[in-house]
Amino acid sequence: MISTPLQLYEDISPSFSPLVHPNERSHHILIIGGGVIGLTTAWALLDAGHHVTILAKEWASWTEAQRLTSQIAGALWEYPPAACGQHTDKISLQHSKPWAMASYHIWRQLEGTLIDGKKSGIRMRPTDFFFPRPLEESPEDLQKMNELMSSGVRGFCRKSSLVEKRRVDPLYGCKDAYEILSPVIDTDVAMEWLMELVKAKGAILVTEELQADLLFIEDSLRHRFGVDAIVNCAGLASDKLAGDDSCYPIRGAMIRVINDGKDFPKVEAALVITADVAVNNEMVFIVPRNNDVLYLGGIAQPGKSDLNLTIHDAVIKRMRSNCEAFLPDLKNARYDAKYPLALGLRPFRGKNIRVERELRHTPAGKISRIVHSYGHGGAGWSLAFGCAGDVRHLLQEAVKDQPPEPMRELEYPGQGNGVVIRDPNMQPETGIKDVGGIDTKSQSTDEHKPKL
């Protein structure tokens, strides 16, 4: 199910006032999770005119304490599958493509809307993807490129001369490359901005850790917080909260170096070799974080949950060596002395991303009013607004107690070539959109409440 994608200013706004003000008939929604998925979902619901409470174990931190996964993320927008690999489930991948495109257009427009993109931490940058062989020899990579070309992504060009332009070592063996303009997000800045935004729009923030399966405490949570429905955006905690034992962590790390142009020519573009084609299945991920910090990555280590790595560990040294072999200028790079290594756990699950209603009945035999949005792995920033739009649609069903349906394969014509959503302001309009085919006319006592 792919709902009509969220549109900036039509469905959501960066204004600190909600687009639609709530009233006494507005639904009240409880969101579990304070990362980018939880906050963007809250944003979409607040601007739809609903009361929102966000409950989280912890919030974004700018101290020496461990940052949230959403802050650790590389936060380079990517068209699925992402560079870190692991996104392999067919159904999840099909849904991820329109989610990514919906998010792309909102991030891009937000950069142009705010002053220089500084307050939001969003910046559009050239992003170059490199390959060890001509794309015609790799059907999956060629298909992804072709989908990008028709998706409405800005700045596409394919040329092997990007190797020389970006000062890539010719001995590394890159034979093909293409470039797009991608949103790159300074997550510390963006998380602060998102927190301010949802609070200003009326969200109530509650700091608390839940340990039980939400299905078995749904009634008590709804009574305690006075809510009509619950949205689970809790990432890895969904192993308990959703009773989903397929959730698992993939440890990731990013080295932070100074990118001020003093030690090496300043890197202004993101440079990527995906895990599927990189040496030793370890991606090369070089991304300008902001005006003076460069991220170097990366690793994707399933099942590793400890966060005690340092820049002196062998795996981190190898990660830097891989980046230096690709871009020799980095041999002179200085670590960011205050924050040299960003380390966190990507929240994956066995069938990848889950955006669907709770399929189990409550202990009392009733239809659950829980909606799930978790398992985004390393793609939370890339998919956030697309998933938020689908959550909003699923909540329409949930508050009417309509029977839930599982995520399914998309049934669009030509789905094998990818499903993309073009910018509605671009012509010609060739993207495929779908409103889900669900009758939204209420048959319940909630019919006069604002639409979710």
C-alpha cells in the first residue's frame, strides 16, 4: 500500500504552527520513538490537525553521551537499495522506492525554503557513485541507474571522467560512474530542528522506556494517555514492542575528519562505492557532513551490538585505509579531535522495513489500533517522509477499526522497472501514484474528526 505522498505546504509545513489546528474532535495519537522516523511521523500528524504525544526512552543528545542512531547515521539520501547493502526483501524494496522519492522532494524543497539550509541541517550536494565495471555488465546496478534517470532526481549525469574530477586514484579500478544531486543532512542540527518543530506544533514529549509487547499493553496505554491509536517507531526496541524476533542490529561506524581545505583539497561532493561492489564487501562512503567535517565509512557488521570501538581498532583502521586507497588525498586528513568516531546500531529486521498495522488481535479479541513503522536499517533519513505518509493513511483505517492487511507486493503496471514518484512541480508528470483504493468515508462516530 502506497498512499498519496506527502507534499510540502499542502500536507506538511516547516512553519512552527500546525497547518490544521486541532479541536475537541481531533484524534490523539501516541508515537513510540524519538528518532527521525518518530519525529517526521509526528510532524505529518500534527499538520493534519491531531494531538500528538511522543514517548521515547531517550532523545537526541549533543553532549558526550551516546547519540541516537538517527544522529549517528550518514544521512545521505539514497535511492534504494542503499549503499550499506542488506535491503533484500522484494516487498520492502518495492515500497522503499516511492518512500524514498517522496522524501527526496521534501528534503530538497526544505533546503530551498529555509535560510541557506543552515537551521535545518539540509543541503543538496553532488553525489557520485562509482563502479568497477561498465554498468551494462551489472543488470541490478544498471536498472537502479535507469530508474534514477526517470525518477525526477535532479542533476543526473553519467560519465567516467568523474574519476579524474573527484581525484579518485586511477589504480583503484573504477570503470563507470554517475552523479545526482542528493540531500545531505547534518543530523545533529536536523534532529534539534525537528525536536523544536514538533514541540512548537503542539507535540507533548514523554521520557519513558517501555519493555512489553505493545499489543498486551495497548488498552492501558490508550487509557493512560487518552489516545485513539498508537504508532510504533521504536527501531530496534521493536523486538519487544512488536513481538518481532527478526529485528537485529547492524553495527556501523563513520570516521570524522576535518574538511576545511588546509590538509587536502576540500571535498564538496559525496563519493560512494556500494557494499555490493566494493573491496571485501566494505563500502566506501565519503560524505561532507557540513562546512568543515567529512564522514568516512563504512562498515556493516550484523549481530555486533557493542559500541566500544575506537579509531585505534583494526576494523576502523581498515575502513580509513579503504577510503584512502580510493581517495589518496585523505592520507593527510586530521581526525575531528572532539568527536573522531560516530558509532551506532542500524535497526534492521528479517524482512526489512515494516510499515503496516498490527495484524494480531488484542487479548480481548478486538482489532488493534497499533501501526508499525520500523526496520529502516541505514535508510531512515532517506525514507522518513514516505513512511510517514503511509502511516497517516494506515491510521485512517485503524481509528475506524477496519480489518488490517499485511504489506504486499505492489501491483502497479511496470513495477519490475521500479516505482517512482516524480516532483509534482516538474513536467511531464510520468510518475505513478496510488491512493490505495480504500473508502475513506467514515461509518463510525469519528466521522467529524479531522482526516489523518
